[in-house]
Amino acid sequence: MNALWHLLNFCAPAAALALLLVLARWVFARKAPALLPWYGQFALHLLVGSAALFVALLWQGRDGSVLGYALLVLSMATSQWLVLGSWRR
């Protein structure tokens, strides 16, 4: 049970940022057609963000570094860019 709480707390920044990205899309890019529905976007961003945090953990050997959070933001911004199809514009 303790390991589950550690895993949930490890993925919490990715989940919060994924939720903010989905909500921000409704506010700022309402007219842009998305390739996935909102729950698909949330799941994709959560997966990408958790993978970025895990890579940062493996790379630096500890959790919670500024470089790890920078990698989180950069990877999730890239996934949002891909979901909105911005490479076509």
C-alpha cells in the first residue's frame, strides 16, 4: 500500500499539468480541432509526463529536481502541440 502512495505522489505533477493542459485547450484553443477527445488527451499527457519524470529519475538518481520538472513541461508541451496538430499550420 505504501508503494502505491509513492507512485501516486510521483505521478501527481504530471496529472496536475495534464489536467491544466486539457482545461487550457478549452479556453485558448477552442476552435483548433484536436486529434483526441478530452479524456484521450488527459491520458496521453499523463503517460508522457510520467515517462518524462521516470526518465529524469533514472538520469539523475533522485526525484524532484528542477531539470526533471523542466523535462516534464517540455515533453507535455510537445505532446499538446502534436495533439492539436500544430505542425500542419
